Amino acid sequence: MASQLSVQEVETFRTLQRSRVKWLSSREVHALTPNTADRTVRAVLTKLTQRGVLDYVEVYPGRRYRLAESAEHDHADYFALIAQAAAALSTD
């Protein structure tokens, strides 16, 4: 796993973390992270889905995302990296 994170990835992840149980579309995530471009949000969502950090469901007209139930346990290193980056970027 790459050890470099962008501020946009941190903000997108933190948005999903705050909305832990709610399924969100990429547009809803973007609305909650206004400093991040829509296409960047979609790219981060794809990246996190591929890593297994997010669950997604296909519903018309698109996908909905949320943190995977086992994400914090299975990807503890990523959660620690996000926490470190958030502290360094003062996004908390």
C-alpha cells in the first residue's frame, strides 16, 4: 500500500467514516467534501473499493458506498495512516 495520501483522499475517507452506517452516492460524498472535485471523489471511492475498505451496492442510477463492516479490523494500517495524515493536515 502506498504511504502517501492526498488531502482529498483523507477528506473523502473521513466523510465516509462520519457516515459509517449510511449508504452514500458519489454525489452525496462530493456534497459533503466540497473542497474535492467530483471526479476525484469518484476516483478515491474506486480506489477504496478495490482495497476492500468500502462496500458498494449497485442501485439505479449508480453505486452507493459505505465503510465495510470489517474495514477497521482488516485495514487497521490504512486507518492508522489516515489518522496520521489527518493530524498532519489538520483536517480533523
